[in-house]
Amino acid sequence: MSRGRVADIVGPPGVPEGLGERNGVRALQTDPPGDLRSGGRLPGLTIVIPALNEEQAIGGTIERCLAARDEIREKAGIGHIGIVVVSDGSTDRTAEIAGSCREVELIVFPENRGYGAAIKAGWERGGGDLLGFLDADGTCDPIYFAEMCRVILKEGRDVVLGCRMGPDSRMPRVRRIGNTFFALMLGLFSRKAVRDAASGMRVIRRESLPRLLPLPDGLHFTPAMSAQALMDDDLRIAEIDMRYEERLGQSKLHVLRDGYRFLRAILAAVAYIKVSRLTEPIIALLVLAAVLLMIRPTVFYVTHHRLEEWMFYRFAFVGMIGTIAVTLLCLTIVVEHVVALTLLRYERFRLAARGLWRYETLQMLVAAGSVLWLVAAFLNVAGFEQLLSTGHVTMHWSRVLMGAFFSVNLAQLVGVLCALKIVRALHTRQPFLHSGSAGPGPGP
């Protein structure tokens, strides 16, 4: 039986690589692998099998899980292995069949609560240092838990995903295309390589679970978990090739409805953790559009040394696009800093932040904006004096637009700078709030 290929999900360029491969797993960090053993106690594993009307497959899936326990223990050094079946509102014989096995713990939901809700309930009921799950439909072979657990324990991973996209996969073509699309999207946002973002078989460390929460109750549980894990730079992830068989019974997946949920789950994780991955392309497109729209008026002015009335609407539109871009930039800067503060990694973020996300860069932007605002204000002094003395203004409209554009955007930049001063001050207070210390600390 094929054991599957193991591949690390790597981070962005610049992360130091390790010294080659070890047991088929390419190590990308030099820190020693984590080991859950303590005091001679072997780590335990809970396997959750969520099931909704799976009477055709649930018996075989349970039997395969029970048969795989010895190899999982031997290969990964696992102690107790608990199996929890969650009947998620099943109306057939799923609960009856699962309940007939004394070596399996059964949870019965009277009504359907969702795929993710079933997995979370099983994890809450089960014990162990490792938490796993696999679909009940017979598509995944539980023997791969042995390699997944080995990778977590020996190689210090936090999450191991089973990849169903190998050459021997029997996944339907429509689902393969959809999974490829979501994997490419998630890889683009996270800047890490992933091939199967919605796999129905995986293992995580229990201690790493809080970094993945909250997770949804529906079928989009798996892409949401993948997105949360990949967007978190503190989690180490690996992906293992596994064979994927045709399912028994009817699929619960609706391509359009659940595909939309998968997309929302991925975008939500990106927005909550690294919103700049979403907003950077939008800001770049807005700036590019503004530059392209200004080419013709600029060439005309350089050639004829004047501006004409037909340019008014173009100037106004470019000003609007520019203001939207600056607003989005300001929002992104604030959210990036607040997320880092909330996730208790602000010091690392402050030191590692580059480009526009640095506090010092924002100070430079405010300084440059102030100079431009002073130039615009100087160009509008004559018009202001004219307004006070005569009650009307005959100054050229381009000066008014320029003054309004720089005034609005300078106000936004100054507001963000003040907000970041508050964030930095809150950061200095965090250690004392968490430790309960009331002693003096460094100033903002």
C-alpha cells in the first residue's frame, strides 16, 4: 500500500531552508521538531467520523479505522486511539450500525447541525494530544493516519493535510477542478504551496486548535481550517498524498452552493488575518487607473501649457479614485496593526513589517502629504482672499480640486497615524494586563 508523498507547505521567499530531506519530509526550519511525549506517556489520538445518512459506508469505515490502529501505534508511536462517530441528524441506520460497535463512541444529533459541528463535538468528547477526522463515505483510507501522526510528532508539524489530488485519485472531475481553483487561490493569498484545501482527512495538534478557531459548522469547515492554518505564520503545516476512492452512497456536496461557501471561508480568513493580501491588488489597480487617466491631460498641459474645461470631470474622477485608494490604504494599515495586537504578536509584526505597513513609513507619508497640502493651500490663498472680499471665486477649478484632494487625504493619514499611536500604547500595556502586574512600564 502506498504511504503517500509528504510535502511541506512553505512560507514566503526569504524563510531559511533546512539541510535537505528527512524521511521524505523537507524541513524548512532549523528549530528542533516538537514531541508530545512527556514523562514517558505516549500521545493519544482521537479520530472523529462525521456521518449523515452513511449507512452504506459507515460500517466499513469503522472497521478500517479499527484495523489501522496497530500500524498507527507502531509507525507514529501513538498510545491510546479513540474513535468517535457523530451521527449528524441521520434518518437511516447510520447511528444503529455505529452503535453496534463497542469500541466506538457514538454521538447522535437528533437534527442535522452540520459537518463542522459534528467534528468539533467529536473532538470535544474525545481525548488525546492529536485530533483527526475522516469522511465516513469510504473515500479515505485511515491507514494514512499513521504517516500523518508520524509527521506531526517527529517533524514538529501543527497540521497535516491529506491530499487527494494525486494521480491515483478517483475524485470526480468537477470537484477536482474546484479543489484546484481553491488551492490556487489560497496559495496566492497565503504565499504557501497547497494542492488540496478541502481534504476530508487531516490531523492537528490539540494545543494548536485555538489558533484555528472559530471554525464554521457546515461543509466549509475544511477550507476554513486550511485558510486559517495557512494564513497563520506560527503554524507549521505539511501535506501528504493519499489515495482517494469513489464514495459509497450519495454525496452531500452541492457544487455551486458549497463552492460559494468555500470561497467565502477563504476570503474571510484572509481578511481577518492578513487583509493586505486582499487590498494590495485593489489599491494597485486604483493607482494604475488614476495614472492612465491622467496621461492625456498631462501631455496636453505639457504641450499647450493650459488646462481646458473638458478635463474637469477627468480630474474629479481621478481625485475620487485616488481618495478611495488612500482610504483603503489607511483602513488596511489600521487593520494589520490591530490584528497583530489582538493575536499577541505585535512586537514581531512591528519588527518584520515592511513598506507601507511600517509606522515609520506612515510618518513619512504624513510628512510628504503635509508638504503637498501646503503647496495646494498656497495655490488657493488668492481664491480664499477673493472669496472673503467679493463673495465669489474666479480662480481656476484645478486649484480647488487639488486643495480638496490633498486636504481630505492628509486628514485620513493623520487620523491613521493617531490610531497607530493608540495601538502602540495598548501594546505596551498588554504584558501588564496579562500578568496582572500593576507596576510601572515604559511609556508609549
